[in-house]
Amino acid sequence: MFWADKILEDQKGKQLINDSWTPSGIVHMGSLKGPVIHDTLFRILKEKGTDVKFMYGFDDFDPIDGLPADLAEFHSKYLGVPISIAPSPDGNGSFGDYFGNKMKKLLDKLGIEAEMYKTSELYSGGKFNDAIIYVLDHAQEIRDVYGKIYKKEIGKDWHPLQVICPNCGKLGTTRVTSWDGKEVSFSCEEDLVEWAKGCRIKGKLDPLNGNSKMLWKVEWAAKWWTFGVTIEGAGKDHASAGGSYDVALQLASDVFKIKRPLQFGYEFFLVGGKKMSSSKGIGLTGEELLEVLTPQVARFLMIKTRPEQAVEFDPRSPDIIPRLYDDYQIAANSKDDFHRAFMLSQTGGAEKVPELRFWSLSQWIQFPDMESEIKSEGLENWSSYAKTWVEKYAPGDIKFSIQESIPEQARSLTQKQKEFLGKKLLPEIDNAKDPEVYQRNIYEWAKEYGLSSAEAFEAIYKSLIGKDHGPKAAWLIFKYKDIAKKRFQEIAS
């Protein structure tokens, strides 16, 4: 049974799936795994006729606690300010909108069918007012959960809330010290965090309607309580033992007194055993991923293995992307869980999957005048992805071009190889009508000259592209017929 069907076996009644992301920086390809997995569960429940809703949130009320290198100089003054209030780098909307809109475009391409929300609007609109009052009234119970998990005593002046300082506008630098049932007392502290400086004022204010924010582990459980969430997983960085997911789940049962949502964790994408990191140049952004993978193949990558299994994905590995397309083609025609993954990867009806392998297509797109063949094979869509792979990620030995003059590598050919080109291949070029037949004949002609097939093809490739291997030799010769005839003549003479 496919893993997603399995984990939903015991889910009964009305379901509400939730997932969210903080729009504070680059959309890493790993950030797409959560929404794709949750959308897959949503699709399965819809298939079963379940009354189900999928919500995807942009947690844009979090404070800015770090910046991409290119924004550090101008935006450093906004460290500690909520993402929804700090201005966008391009001057249009908020800091959160700038990155959130990038994610929305990617989710749309991936066919994610979710009701999207901004956490900032839920706070300002009063949706979380009841939750704020509840957590303040039950602050001691929350302290007890934190104390038990982190094995330390939490002081009675600690409250699971921060306010927006009315003086400096920062959220990340404030600490709530008391609650009288109507207002909270707070201080904006200079050294509360390392990444922002508070203005050192103290005061009291009404925490409702967007004036405050619950600490995010508490907020996570409060979302479940407020919305009635029944399903929400988490990435490994949150779902490890004693992590934020554990805290939120414990708060759900011990403080909010609700049934915990169906829980599951999902692993990272790795490159050479290391977690992907855009800031360190490891892996791809979401935009880069969808330049080299179709949305369907990208979804397939996210769900074809169990979520708890780490996936090695180095786009510059010689065959990892072509092999992924191969797997996708195999899954399209299989009858097992692989096919189930294929069907749940579609973004609008099951696509007709091309028969030509992606590896072969990456060679086709390097030939001139192949548009008609590409179109006849239904490869127009995949060809753009193949071009990107060849240009950006394919190893050098995949790329080829016809050399304008005799390549230096051709000078190493033996006399027998030179004669093979000039006396056998050359006379047959004008007579040949079908490149497939010509390709098969090369093997037989090589035997006649006492050459191995490897030696025969090496002679062709070295003379035309300066490499000892390449695309199908007959296709190469047919596409560059005039050059091939002249080159074989020159080498043989």
C-alpha cells in the first residue's frame, strides 16, 4: 500500500489539513516538500469522499531574525520587526509579501489546492484573540510543559507572548512580564536576542487584534485549537525528539485539551550527505528546481519515497535528473505503488508521458533542426527542461558540438580507424536513408575492418566532436552530413 494511503487508514470523519511556511527568505526546494506531501493527503481524502479542507499559511507575523546577504545592508534596521510590517525589498508590499508571492507562484505551478492565509491577518482580524486570552490565562500550564520537556524551571514572570513595541515597532525584542486579564505588562529589552536591539521602554497594552503574537511553538498548537486541525506533519528540523513539534503536540493535549493531529515527520533533501542550504550554495531554490523538473516530476520526487526517508538529490550528479525522469516514465506504466505516486503527481489530469528517455532528449536538443522530431514525439514540454539541464547541470561529457576543423583528438586515431572512416563510412553516407539502419550497420562494418565497435564509434566521435563518446553516431552523421563527408575524407587522406 502506498505510504500516504497507509497513514490515512484510521482517519475518520471531517478532516482539516494545515501546513505553513515563514516567508522570510529564499524558497528552497526543500520548502516545497511539506506542501506537496500535505496536498497529496488532501487529494487522497477527497478521492475517498471525505469532507476535507486544506489550509496553507504564510507565517508573516514572525519577526525578522536574519537576512539574506544581499539584503543585510538596507534591511538590518528591520531586524526584530514583524515580516508583515517590514517593507518589501522591491518597494511593493511587505517583506513577507515579497517572498510569499514567490512561494505562491511555485505552489500554483505544483497544483497545490489549498486555502491560503496570512498569520498577520488572523491576528489583526481577531481570529486569535480567544487563543491569546487562553494562553495567558493558562500560562502556568504552558510553563509546566516547557519545564518538563526542557528539564528546567520556567519563571512565573515568563509568558508565552510577545507584543509589538509601540515605540520602536519591534516584536522580537519584547518580553511580557504579567497579565491582569485586560492588559499585559511588557519591556522592550536591548539584549533579549542577539540579532536585534530593543529600545528599553516598558509599558502596558491590550494584547488583542494584532498588538501581540504568541510564541511560535504555542502558536502552532493554538492554530490546531482555533481551526480544528486534524492532520499536520513537520520537517525533520522541527520533528526531532524534544523539538518544536513535540512541544506543540504536548501543548495540544496538556494545555488546549484537544486531540493531537495526525503526526508524521519528513526528511531533508541531501547533497553528498549534507542538508541542502541555498545560503551555502548547496542544492537548488524552488524556482531553479522547476526550471529543470516539470511540476509533475517535481511532485513525483517529493512523494515517491516515504516521507521519513532522506533523499539524495544533487542536480549536478551525472544521471540523477535523467534517472528521475526514467522512474517517472516507468511509474506511468506500472500497476503498483509507483503508479500511485505517478497519479498523485499530476497537476490536471494524467499527462501523456513521452516514450523517449530524457537522456536521449538531452542529446536531441543539441542537434539543429530537430524541432519536427521533438514535436512528433510529444516532447515540446520536456525539451525546455532538457535544455536547462544540459546548460546548467549536465556534466561536460554530455555536451557536444561539431568542431569547425579536425579536432586534436582525431590525431590519435589508428590507420585502420582512419581507413574505416574514409573507405567504408564515407561511401555509405549518400546511400543511407534510415539512421537506425545505418547505426546497426556500423557494428557490422567495424567487424569487416577488424575493429571493435568501441574503436569504430571512437573514430566517429573524435573526428566530429573531439570526444571518445557522444550521441547516437548515425544521428550525428545524418544531421551533419556535409561536414561528416568532408571530415572523413580529410582524415582518411
